[in-house]
Amino acid sequence: MRKPTLHYRKAFVPYGVGMTTRRDLLASVTSAALVFPTRGWAAGTPRITHFDVRRSEDRGTGMRDWLYSRHTFSFAGYRDPAHMGFRSLRVINEDVVAGGRGFSLHPHRDMEILTYVLSGGLRHKDTLGNEGVIRPGLIQHMSAGTGIRHSEFNAAAKTDVHFLQIWLLPNRAGGAPKYDERKVPTAENQGQLTLLASGDPKADAITIHQDAHVYGSQLRKGQVLTHEAQPGRGTWIQVAEGSVELNGQRFIAGDGASTEQAGLLDIKALEPSNVVLFDLG
């Protein structure tokens, strides 16, 4: 297995697929604060000046002979009371799985699960009868509801698959499990925020059981897009690939930043980049 382009701390912790406890879900979230300089006004709306930053190298680590994983929030064997999630956003795992290996059949319930493949192919099979390979260009969604079991394996025998797995807490327990897919940003719509998943069933996106909007964007070097965060909502930005400036501050692949402020957020690509933005109620 090739060495992945991820950042690792020196100490590794055991990795396993674990169920989230109610105590975990209710734990408070804190992180180191970073204040950015104000860069002026646009159309009467102030720019966001404060973010909490989660650097790539500070994430938790999971490792097997076939898996490299980084955990933005506490997950499985990695426990950090200061990083239990952000609003309804509970998990952002960045995984690299070796050829022919993967996660055998395991259960989930009461969770909205999004899988975003960055390179390679991930073979999925579940107890609802869904089976196929998720590749770059698609995002996969499972609403676990009352319970679902699935497996995930690298579809290739010799090359790695690299993907993000994202969990959001649902706004209600129970409900029938379901499966869905949606196209993600491509070269045809670079430089835009594309709505991938939303709690608004009227939106042109995967419907999830949560007051949340999940956007994706691929950016060419030098491209800039702007997001306006609304009062009373939280925003999390995850850099999946490349490097960007968020209101003038540099972030690299694996970095995340959150804010509770309303206002404008500029995302400028310093190189070809891929970002995921969460607008959370």
C-alpha cells in the first residue's frame, strides 16, 4: 500500500468501527480560536472575522495494515472530549484503504451518512439490496434510520481508494432506512458551491433528516467563491484537497474551520482544490 498524502501524529490509536454513545453526542465542542482580520464590506454584509480551526495534523489517527484514517471528531478508538462534533455534524473521517481491502458488514442506525470519494472506487453493498461502486463524481447517502448493515471495500485490487465519510445526527430517531446518490462538482461547474444534500426536500439535492445544507466545490487555482452565513446558523468548511484561503488565512487539505458568525466567507483556491461546506441549523 502506498503511503497516503495525509498528516499523522506520532502516536497511533486502535481503530475499529464503533457505535456512538448518547454521552458522546451531547458533549460540548471546543477548539482553539483564531481571529482573522476584517477585510471590508460587501453589499452591506460584514465579513466573518472569527473561526475555530481544526488543523489536519491535530486530528485523531486510526491505522491498520490496510487503512490510514484521520478523524476530525472523536470516533471509534479516538476520544477527545474537546472534539465531539459541531452542531449536528458528528463525523468527518478521511480514509485511505488499500487495494482489495475494506470494512466488512457492520451496522448503523439513527445517522445520516455521506460518502464522498476523492480517488479510486469504493464498492458498497447493504441490506436494502443496494450494490455498486462509488467513484469521484458521485456522493453516496444512507439514512440509517431504524437500522442498516453495509460493507465497503476498495473496488481495485492494487490501487488505493481515498474518501471522506461524513455523519450528521438526524433530527429524529427511527424512520425507514434509505439509500441515495448524487452527482458532485465536476469541471463543468467548477467555481460554484453545488448543493449536495439538504434537509429541504424541495432542494435539488439528496434529502437528509436534518436542518443542514451540504455543499461541494472544485476550484481552479485563483478562483474565488463567496458564501453568506445566515444569523443563527453554524458553518463548517472542510478542505478535502488542495489549499485555499478563507478570508485571507491559508488552509491545506485535511484542515477544517467553523464559525457561528453571520457574514461573508471568501474561499480562494491557492491551487486546484476541493472543499465541502456545511451550513448547519
